[in-house]
Amino acid sequence: MITLDLNGNPVEEDTKDILVVGTSWVEQTLDVRYPWPHWCGITNVWGHSGITIDAQAEYILDNYKNFKYVIWNITHWHQSDPKGNGDYLYSCISDFHIGDERKKNGDGRGHCNQTGHQLIAFRIAADIYAAWKIKCKLINETVEYS
């Protein structure tokens, strides 16, 4: 069975072809039991707190052939702008969503709380659909406010 969107375009309903690579924003913490990839139904996630951009790039290069799509969750956009002139090396769909939610729903230490991650998930799911026509199965339809 083929699923179509309202415009008649085919839509995938499986996120198994997406790999998310990142830092502490993709892992559990004391304040965030379920990071944003979980809420989007994305299970192929790699990264941890303090991992360098070089290590993330190496992981992507070693593993990208197993996936159709890669979301590189670079949460410090200056890392992808080494010259500091606005000529970014990478395009990241989640940077601005994370920055927006960190301000509104922060944990006081530079990260989002659980509410922020859930709200980020909705925004990133919309970006994934717009870019790749993949419909994320959002795990929870209600937002749990911290």
C-alpha cells in the first residue's frame, strides 16, 4: 500500500532509513528521559556528550551507506562555520529549533528540558516531511510540560 499526502505525493511512513548523529542533544539525561529522536520514532541514533565534530564526521562516513538520510545534529552552529564568516560547511535542520526551545524550555545548564525536546520533535518531524516526504510516527501526541 502506498500512502499519499494531500497533494498526491508518495509518503514513507518509516524512519528506519534515517540516521541521527549528534552530541548530548541525542542522549538521555537526568532531565530528559526521551530526547527528540525518540519522540520522532527514530531509533538509529549515535552520539554522546562531548563527542567531537571530527568523531561525528568519521562515524557518518563509516556508516552513511546503511541509511538513505542523515541528520547531523550539530548543536553549536559555530562548529560548522570554522572561518566565522557565515559560510557554513553543513546544513542542519535542527539548529534553530534547538536554540528556540533552549531559551523557552531550558534546564538552566544550556540544554532543553523534556518539554523542549518534545516540542523540537514536532518541528523536526515537519522538517523531515518537508525535505524527504517521510512521516515520522510521533510517539506521544500530547506534550508533557516540565
